[in-house]
Amino acid sequence: MLTQLRIRNLAIVDDITLVFAPGLNVLTGATGAGKSLIVGAVNWLLGEKAELEDIRRGEEMADVEATFAADAAHAAALTVRRVVRRSGRGRCFIDGRPVTARELRETCARLVAPHGQNEQSRLRDPTSHAAFLDAFAHSAPLLARYHEALAAYRCAHGALSVFTAQLAAAREKRELLEHRLGEVERARLQRGEREEIERKMRVMAHAERIAEALAFACEALYDADDSAAALAARVRRRLETIAEVDERLAGFASQVEAARLTLDECAAGLRAYLVSVEYDPAELRRLEDRLALVLGLEKRYGMSADVIVDEALRWREALDGIALSDERRSELESACEAAAAGLARAAHALGETRRRAGVDLDARMSAELEALEMRGARFRTLIERVEDPASDVRVDGHAVAVLEDGADVVRFRVRSNPGELEGGVERIASTGEASRIALALKRLTGEGAQGTTLVFDEIDAGVGADLGAVIGEKLLDLSARYQVVCITHMPQIAARGRLHLVVSKRGRAGRVAVEVTAVAGEARRREIARMLGGEEGSAHRAALADELLRGTPTAAKRTRMRP
């Protein structure tokens, strides 16, 4: 529930604070007093574009702040604020915390619903009719299930489409993949093979030098009488003979023996290596041919041999995937069929609920329109499905188009007067008729959570004075579920308000400023009398104002708005 609205520096508004009450709040005032600025301030919070010329002349910024009380529908009280600067950089806040404009808009949209010319425009938009019907039918859970089924359906078809595209691309490259894979597999490439071939070729190319060096090393380390190993053995024995003099020398003898053993092992390894080193022209040619094959593959594929080995694994996986494509396609097609069946069930359940609710809505709307002086008017909800032979979603045996809000196209039709042809509300309803239809729909559909604030602007547009009391009663009825803020020129509506605010313009420091005053008692009586028109101060007008405030039915019938 909206408890307070503060507006600063908006057009001719200097700084005003409006305090609202539960139930029906009415705002009145002379034409041009600034009532529309209050609606404009609310629309700012709902994300309407702010124009720089809306900022009060001479000021650098304008801001709107609204406070909402906690209630059964909204667990916590909160304050929202939007600041607009001439520099073009605005800011939004929720409970003092900076937020994005989208966050502010989404938060306020759950708390405030404007119902003026915008609501009539919504009514005239046929695509919005399903939302009205769903609200009346309380079909939100069914609609949520439909949305879930629709998401699953689109996901399944998306997966199939991606697979089909990938498969088509893979099949186009299959011959190339098979050729490459065959070539690589015949070559029997191994990781690190090129480096090993090149090492062997380097060794074979320098076999003579290597053999000479190895022979010298073996001779010097072990084979010669004065080899390093022999010298180490003599040193060890000599140290052992004197170790009995100083036992610490035994440790050195052990170290020398360890060195000798290492020299022995090294010499043995070198001899084994020497045996393997030989110049074999046939083996060299084989290595040269193998290296040429590896280099040729690297040049052809533009990558190293090691990368070719890795790529070959992926080529094999791709070809295996093509081989298994029929099985995978069957799985994806089965998933699509299951998703289509689930979507069809959800669409059928939603559609059946809508059709039952549509019959009830038609009867109740027709009665409401009768009460709103649209004698002989008839309201009808037309629900149709769009058949689509290409669709795989079948509802009641028919292939139907899949829409965002169900498989139904919902359209409201109305016959305004007896003897006239029925037509869509967007085509034949006048401004006054649209106001009454919108009001009746709001009463019956109950859109919005209990405690939401409904702001009605120009609900009496195009409506005669004889309907004022009826509209006032309808608004009063709405205020049992919602908080209602209504800007009106009709005294019959104003008299039904629980809180009455009067908007006026006053001169202040050489400038015009808007003031808002809560009126009661005699002040309210004078405002109702003013709205009745006629000679100011007349006893008749005052008496009619008293009757309206008491809710006397005959007064409502006798009153007429001034031109």
C-alpha cells in the first residue's frame, strides 16, 4: 500500500508530500491545477522516460520518492526514489540503496498499477486479452506449467537442430576425414618420433668420431694398466693400510671405492654403447625415408607430428559419431516428441480452463456493463487456436501454432448497443465505453496482489454524470481488495472517497506552485459543491453536496456535471 508520495521540482511542483490512506483515495481540483503531474510522478517510478523539460525551471534536478507500507501481500515496508538531473544522469534507489532503473521499475510494477489512458490502450491491444482472462481464471499455475513445457520443447528442438547442423557439416567432411585418418594410421605415427629419428641420424652420421671417443674413454677409465679405475683401486688399498693408524681414513677409503665402482659402471655402459654404434647405410636410408614421410605429413597438415597424432584421435571420434548418428538422432527425435506431447497437455489444460472461465466472464461482464449504463451491451470472449500443419504439437487432434502464452488466441468482443453488430473492443469501443469496460475487467479479473495500489486517471473520461455514482460504487468495491487512488472531475466519484485530496495552484515568491490539501468536513463539502457547478454558494448546490457525501442515491441521479 502506498502511504506517502513526495514530489520535488517536477514541472510547476516545488515540493509536495501526499499522504494516502487505505481504501479509496480521491484527488480533485480545477482543470490545470496539476493533478496529472501526480500521475506523471508515479509513472516515473514505473520507468516512464523522463524529459529534461519536466524539471522545474531554475532547478538542476527533480525527484520522486514513494513509501510503501508492509501488509499481507508485501512483507516489508520500503522506500523507492528516482532522481533526474539536467546533466542527463539520473539515479534510482530502493531503501537508500542504489539500483538500476530496471530494478526500480520491476519493484514498483509489483506495487503500483496505473489505470488511465494507458489501461485503455492495453485493453485496445488484442494481445493483452489473454492476460485479462488468465487473471480472471486464476490460471497462473497452468500458465507457469505451459511456460516450463514450452521451454523444454524449445530446448529439445534446439538440440536436434544443432545436432542436425553438426551432422550435416560432418558428413560433408567425412571423405576428407577418412582420407586423413587412413593416411595417418598407415603411417603409424608416434608421439616424439621425429625427434628420435633425427637423433639416430645424427649418431649414425658421426659414428666414427663417436666410436673413437668411446674407445678412448673405455681405455682411460678401465682397460689400461694405469686406468682411472686401476688408480682408484691402488689408492683405496693404500688408504686401508694406514686406516689402522687413524680410523677416520677408513671413510676416505670407502669413498674412493665408491668412485671406483662408479667408474666401472660408466665404463661398462660406454662399452655397450660402443657396440651399438655402427654406420649402416641401409638403416640410414630407412631413417631418411621415415623422416621424409613425417615431414611430408607435417607440411601437408600444417602441424607437428605430435599434433597430428592428437588430431587423428578427434577425426576418429568424429567418424564414430557419424556412424552412431542414426541412434543419436533417434534419441533427440524421441525427446522432441515427448516435449511436444508435454506442451500439448499443458496447452490443453490451459485452454480448457480459459474456455470455462470465458463463459463465466462473458456473463458477468455483460451484467457489469448493464450496471454501468451500457444497456443491452453484450461481452463475449472469443478463444481460437491457429492451426499450423508444420507444427508437431497436436492439441485435440489438431496441429497448432505454439504461442508465448498458450495455444489460444484470446479476443474480447462487445456489442455496445442492441441491434448493433458485435466487434472487437479495440475497434468499436468509444473512450467512455473503453473506460467502463476497463473498470469492469479490473473488478472481475482481480489482476495484482491484494494490497496493490491502483491509480485511476481519467476513469470518468467520456462518461456522463449519470454514471458517476455507479463508477464511484465500483471503485469503492475495488478498494476492498486494493488501495485505489483516483483522479476525477466527477463529484459523485469524489464523494465516495475515504480520503479526499484537493490539488490547487498558488502563487509563491512570484512563481506558481502546486499544493495538495487533505479536506474533510466543511472544506470537503465546499469542494464537492464546486465540482457540481452552477452558481457558487447556492443553497441547492450545497444541499446536493451534502446528499452526495451521505451517499443518497437520488442525489447521484439528479446531479449533472457543469460543461
